[in-house]
Amino acid sequence: MNILIAIEDLRTGGAQVFGMRLAYALHQRGHQVYLYSHYASYINYSLVKQVATGVPVLAFHPAIPGVDWLTRKIQGGLRRLGLPFAGRERLVERHLRQTLERLRIDVINSHMIKSDYVAAAAATTAEPAVPLVITMHGCYEEFLHKTTEPKVTLHSRRALQQAAGVVYLTEKNLEIFSVPGVRPLADLPHAQIYNGFDGHFSPFAQLPTRAQLGIGEHDFVVGMVARGIVEKGWQYALNSFAELQTEFPTVHLVLIGSSDYLDRLHTANTTPNVHFLGFAPNPIDWVRLFDVGLLPSYFASESLPNSIAEYLFCEVPVIATRIGEIPRMLEVPGQGLAGVLLEQNGLGLTQPDTLTAALRAYCTDPELLKTHRELARQCFDKFRMERCVAAYEALFAQVLLDARKVAP
């Protein structure tokens, strides 16, 4: 198949990284695959090269220098005034439509809501029309409850109306289909497919060590990998660790992520043994050194966090919130959880001290840690990339067959 995977940008983020991983897996299976970004300036080429080696990258880039910057400035200013301006989206739509026609794409797979409705418009007006499969990562329910950007929800309903198929990660993603006027889910091919992860550690000589951070071989390491936004729960991790560190001075906290917000937390931190590492191109190189992984998230769009799959790949028990698909991610049927679930209410943890208690239990009970490590190893099986890519291939084949049936 000739496949184009469209994403709003190609930077660090769960949807973005998975889109790159999927592109590479499909490429490895012999398909012709392209990655498409709405922003030429929002592409982390080093990340793409590492995650999607050999996959061509395409992007919207106006021929006239400065036009893109100007349209983005105008769009941002009018949005702040409550005035819609779709000029840039129309330009991206036209470029994407031309790209679909030029490359003779068989199927387009879109990730992230704003990419979805631009891809829907381009795919349905292309000659010939191209079937669109939308992968839902949590954006739909987030914008459904946002009153500040009603046009996004309006456009997304139109995208779902035009889609040839839908992939969802968790039942939570399907909330949009309960809204009056939205196309019923039963009317289009759909499948729940977990994001696949085919992890590879860096060459041995490049692997980080505990000694690099001044961490002893037998010290206890708590780690967190996430996007650098407040809602991922970074402050909760720091607060609980500060309490724990007074009891267990050889415990360390390793934080992997980058943003201005994390820079401010780093500057304000006074707790010993906290290591802010910033962006890591291959996080599992560090995760393999963790004893426990954290994700105390209350992010509204949380669905199937990549970091948890990365923890499980490294056989690391997880302390995370009960949100999205996380409870099922950590479950081994009939045996229990590969970690501990915390409660949240969309605004934060309802009982922050439960995070501290969970960390304390792992520090004081080696058998609990050992048991949960084994469960983590078993949990990872559901995230194997071969399962994921085979399910995508099956859905792509189905929508292509359906398209041929209705073709004139």
C-alpha cells in the first residue's frame, strides 16, 4: 500500500511519536510510507530520523518566504479576538490534496484533531478521493469540553462524517459519538488498537549509567518520562519524592522531559538527588535504570501514554493515575496490576499522599517490587508492534475494499 500518515507536527508528544513509530513499522513491512507535517518549522528531524528511519518527511511550506509566519500571526491575533480565520488551514489543505494526488496515495491515516479535519477535506476532494482513517488519541473529548474553540469541534464532526474508518485507543475516546448530530460509530469501520512499541536500546557504548548521575549501584531510582506540561503531574512527583527522601537518603528521582515549565521546576528545586535530564531521544535508555516509573497525570486527553508502554518494556512497575486506558494497560488478567493506581478528578490527585505511600511500599518491600516487575514483563505483550501494525493493515485493507465497492 501507498500510505501517508498526517500529523499536525512532528515533535515530542505521544501522538506524534506513535505516528512516527507506525510509519516505520509499515515501512519495514514493505509499504511505501510518507510522514506529513502541517508545519515545516515544527519538525524534530533528529527525533524523526531515530524513530522513523528511512521514511520520507513532507510538510507544508509556502513558496514565498514569510507567508507562513504572517498567516500564523494573523490567525493567532484573530483567534484571541474570537474571530475565526482559516486562511492557513486552507493553504495546508490544498497542499495536502496536491500531495495525495501527486504521490497516488492509497490511504491516509491522520493523528490529532486539527490534522484530522484538514486531512478529511483534502482526502475527499482529491482526484481520486483517498480513504481517511482517523486515529483518536484523546483530542476529541478534550475539545468537546472546551468552550474557547467551538470551531474545532464543529470541524471534527465533519471529519468524522467524511472518514472511512476510525481507530481508538480507549473507550473514553468514543465520547464524541454520543453527541447529537455526530455520525454513529456503528456506521463506519472501527477498531480499538493499542499503540505498538518496538523498543531498541542504543548501542552499548552509548548507554547511560547510574554512575553518570552519581547514583550508586544499589540505590533506589524513581523515574518519570512525560511531556513537559503541568497536567502530567510533575509537581506531585517532586512533592512525594521530597517526603520520601528524608526517610530514604539513597533514593533518587530522574525526570525526563523538556519545557519552560520544567526549567522553572528545576530552578526552584532544593531536594537532593533530583536529576532533571531534559529531552532524551531514546527514553528507554534511561528507563532501564529505573526501579519504579511514575505518571501522576490528570491531563484531560490522556488515553494510552507512551511512557507507560516504555516502563513496561523495561519491566519497570508503574505508579500512575486511573485515567484513560491506564488501568487496562497495567492489568494482567487474573493476577493483578503491574503497579499502583492513584485517583484523580481532572484537576489533580484527590489524595496526593497515596503517591508517597506507594513509593514507600516499593522502597521497603523488595518482594512487592519483584512481583510487580514480573507482571510488568507480562503486561508489555499487548503493546508489541507486530500486533499493532497487523491490525492497522487489516483496517486499511478494509477501507480500501469499501472504497472500491462504491467507486464509479
